Amino acid sequence: MIKKTLRTQTNNVPIFIGDKIISISLLKSLIKSKDVVIITNVIVAKYHLKNLKNKLRGFNILTYIISDGEKYKNIKTLYKIQDFLVKNNCDRQVNIIALGGGVIGDLVGLAADLFLRG
């Protein structure tokens, strides 16, 4: 596991990189509010979404599922994610979880960075 810290003007955010590294207790300790958005794709959702949502009981969870594949890593999908967040009245305090890697990690990372950040 690799742990990095993203330093911003107002906060330090831990970033964990690796395979099978997040325990539920660690994940819960990183969630700063009760509002959580899980963004994933149809393949990952099929095998892992229900389990994650069950383990995060007690949080206000929204899910957004995109189609699988590199061709969905585009501005249109990014816009749809942003639109979903706005339509669901998410604010800067929402915790956004990228459930997956590759396309999901890239899109969700950028969406989280852009969402209501100025």
C-alpha cells in the first residue's frame, strides 16, 4: 500500500493506493460527514456495490453507475456525474467514493476535484 497526502490550502487529504487495502473501519474513519456518493461501473457494481453499501449502513448513500469501458472516460460522462451530484443537492462536504479503478478512478477523481471547488 502506498499512502500519499494531498495538501490543499485548507486541508490535508490522505490518498491510499493499492489492492485490497481499505478496511471498512479505515474507510469509516475517513468519511467526514453522513453523506456518501459511491460511483462505480456496471461490472464492479454487480460484484461489490451491495457489500459496500451494507457495510456503510447508517450513512446517507447515493450511487451512480456508469457503463463499463474506456470509451466512457470522456467529458460527457464527467458532466453526467456532476449533474447527478447537483440534482441530488450534494455539497462540498459530500464524501465521494470511487468503487473501481482505471476509468472510474480517473473520472471520479476529476469529478470530486471539480465539484463545487471554485
